[in-house]
Amino acid sequence: MGANFTLERQNVRPVAVGNHALLRDLPGDGAVRPGDGIGSLERLAGLMHFKRNQMIFSESDPAAQVYRVQSGCVRLTRLTPDGRRQITSFLHAGDWFGFEWFSVYGVNAEAVSDVCVQSVPRRVLDRLIREDAHVAGYFHELLASRFAQAQDQLMVLGRHTARERVAGFLLSLANRLSAGGGMLELAMGRQDIADHLGLTIETVCRVLHDLRKQRLVSVPDIHRLGILNAEGLATLVEGAAMQAEAA
Amino acid sequence: MGANFTLERQNVRPVAVGNHALLRDLPGDGAVRPGDGIGSLERLAGLMHFKRNQMIFSESDPAAQVYRVQSGCVRLTRLTPDGRRQITSFLHAGDWFGFEWFSVYGVNAEAVSDVCVQSVPRRVLDRLIREDAHVAGYFHELLASRFAQAQDQLMVLGRHTARERVAGFLLSLANRLSAGGGMLELAMGRQDIADHLGLTIETVCRVLHDLRKQRLVSVPDIHRLGILNAEGLATLVEGAAMQAEAA
DNA sequence: CGGATCTTTGACTCGTCTCAATGCGCGTGG
DNA sequence: CCACGCGCATTGAGACGAGTCAAAGATCCG
């Protein structure tokens, strides 16, 4: 069970390529014009790059920065003392993260692929939230929708079978990446999928194999997946028991 | 797997014993004094009673009211189309609920025991949040801590064994009800515990049996449980693999 | 007291995990 | 340019934890 992931806290610190380092010491918080909304946040953000599997922050770090994915894919993970891993979510372009927690990030954030993220000091965000009700509302909604996602995931982990989990995951990914009838980019490896769904890598492989055999999906290569029959997958998810099993 | 719970939406509407019905039509929102903080909310709250297993709201209801448990225990649940149930959380005296969602309650709320709850119209809460930064911050933190709880539960459902789940649940309950070295009130039945932990009722029974045999807990009667060895339970939870198995 | 509901226990099944071997793709260095 | 090694994915065989089904207690409440 779990991962025994070999990355373990390789504290290679990222290359700051934006104005992040500058921002930290600027008196220029005053540059944030209240009422300017989210825009000013984005303008204040520094840019950083992380390479595949590099750690962005660890769960015990003080939550000093808030991040936003600009490109690539980020995973949020938790570990048990004995190394079992749970990936609580995958983040894609446009997603904020690190804002959900107060004193300390409660999760590890790692780059799934090479990523580019924006970062804003927590202090700046807090100030903006205090001064601009619009920003406050925005982040409140963000938190609420993150909470809703977590609730969905609880249902999945608590009550869905392996097949339902994988089918649901693929559909939600297709939805998130709005890959209509087309091809999905699977930025994450099989182990990551397994750790997100509370399964083992072998089970994920076997389920994918079955789905392919049933012509619900195609797997042209490891990191691409085509959804051939979204309705079929949806039926799988919705606990309709399913009988069609043959190839 | 799951519950096939026989309660199914018995839409017995609750007896409103407070000023809740009045509040709905009062012009008296003006009575809320900004800066008065949470206090004014509680003063505006109506009181309601619900009997065991009575539904407080259903997941598809518009989220028109926000609630707070005054006494008793409430469960928040979700159902799959085929009847599998997941209890996302149990709420006790002092806990707010129903505020996490915007348009529609995303969960069913039901009385585990006979309960007494306060309720406040969503409209009133929203207004107070807009006018009083203190209240806004309070509910933001509430949401954040609810989110953190959900994260914990993800770890449990995704990566913990049956024994770890039950042990962890008992400890968190003991913690919540601050029953120091003493006796826990188990307001919820075995099926509820199972549906909270992603197990079956039989598995919960068997694990409790084992824990009793190992003298980690005592079970004087169905609704009471004594924690005899909190450290032992904690060891179980922390994935330390455990070897002691004999009686 | 009697029936309904919930809990406990047992015997057996089954889905998923574990362990192990093999395959594949890709980057590196000879 | 190819051989090698490394990391990941796949596949198979067998084990095991938790689920299912069934029957026998408890408990609750009228």
C-alpha cells in the first residue's frame, strides 16, 4: 500500500526568474490599489520555475507564500509516518494553492511536470483581502470550491470501487482540461494517479487495461489517453453496478 | 458496501420552537449591529428541534439557512445513486453547518440523536459578513478548518486500514468531546461509524471487538466506550504497522 | 410481552494488494 | 550509433483484508 516515493524532500531551491525576490523587500505594498481586485495580485506576483518532481513547499513550512500555477501540473500530497502517500489534488494552469492554510502549509506541493508558478507573499494577499471585499469574496469562493472538491473526493475514496475511481478521475481530468472528445495529457504518472485514488499502481494499470479492452478509452502512449466513450465511463462512475464486461 | 439506509428522505418537517419563523419575514435585519460580531448572529438565531434520524436539510435544497448545533449530534451525508452512503462529518454542540455551500447544500444533514439547533437565514449571515470584517474572518477560518478536516479524512479513507480508521475515529471523538481519560458517548450507531470511515458495519464491529480484546478500549454498553489506552490507540493510527496482536 | 431495529459473530467470497518477473522508453556514455 | 542502465509501466500468480450473506443475540419502545 502507498508509495514509498523516492523523492523525499530534495530541497533543491527553485530558480526565481521573476520579481519575487524584489517584492519581498519592497515598500511597494502600497502599489496595491484597493478595488483593483485580483488584477493587482497577479501584477504583484513573482514567477518561479520548478523542474519535474521538485518540491515547491513542504507541509511543515510556514505558509509565507501563496501560489498560482501558470503552466504545468502540481500535486499536493500528504504522507503517513511510514511513507504511505495521499495526493489530495492535482493543480493545473490558473489554480491557486497554498492559500488554504494559515500558519503552516498542511500539504507538500511538488511539480508533477516542469512547471511555472506565480507567487505572492501571504502578507500581501492578507492585506488585499482586508482592503478589497472583492478579493476577499474571490478567495472565499475559491476555498469553498476547494472544500467541495474535497467532499467529492471523500465519496470517491470512501465508497467507490477501483474501476469507478479511475473512470471518474479520467472524466474529471477531461473536464478540467476541457479536452472535449479528444486526447488527454496525463502529466502525472501511474503512481501519482494511484496515490490520488487510494489504489496501488498495479490496480491502476489493470483498470486502464480493462477500460482499453472495453474500448472506453485508448492509450496511444503512456502520457496520452483518449476518451472513446464518455457516456460509458460516466455510467461506470455512477454506481450503476455495470454488467458489460466482455471485450 | 454502503448503507442502503432506510431513512430515505422522510420529509417530516421540524417543529420550529424558536423565533425562526418570525425572523424570515422580519424587516429586522437592521437589528444586526455591525461590529457586534458573532454575538448578534447568535441572538438572531431561531431554535429548532429535530428527532433522531429526522432530516434537517437535503443536499439538493437551496442553502437558505445556516445552522449551529446547540445540543445533540448531526451527521452530514452524501449518497450515490445506488444508495452507498458517505458521512462526511459528525457535528456536535457549537459546530456551525450549512454555511460551506453557496447555492445548494451539497450534503444531507440529519439528526443522529435528538438535537437542538439554531438557525440563521443565509441572507442575514451574508449581510453580517459584508458589514463586519470580524464575522467574515470568523467564517473564513471556520471554512478553512472544515477544509483541513476534510483533508485529514482523505488521508484516512485513502490510505488507512480498518483498524487505523476506527482507532483514529475514537481518538478524534474523545478529543472533540474532551473526554479525558473517561467514557465516550457514542451518539451514532455502528452503521454511521462505518459510513463515516468507508467500512461496513460488520468490520466496525469486528475491529471494536479486537480493540476490546486487546484492552485498548472498553465497551460497557453500545453507546458508551471507554478509552483504556490512548497511547496504544495512537500507535495504531500512526501506521507503525503494529505487531502486538494477541489477547 | 412482542416486534422492530440494531449489533454481533461466523463462514465464505472477492476485490484489491503484494511480490515478482518482464517489458518499454529514454538518456548517457562508450 | 548502439549498448547499457535506470525508472516507470505492465502483467501474472497468489495472499489477505475487508465485504457479503446469514443467523443469532441485544436493545429499544410501544
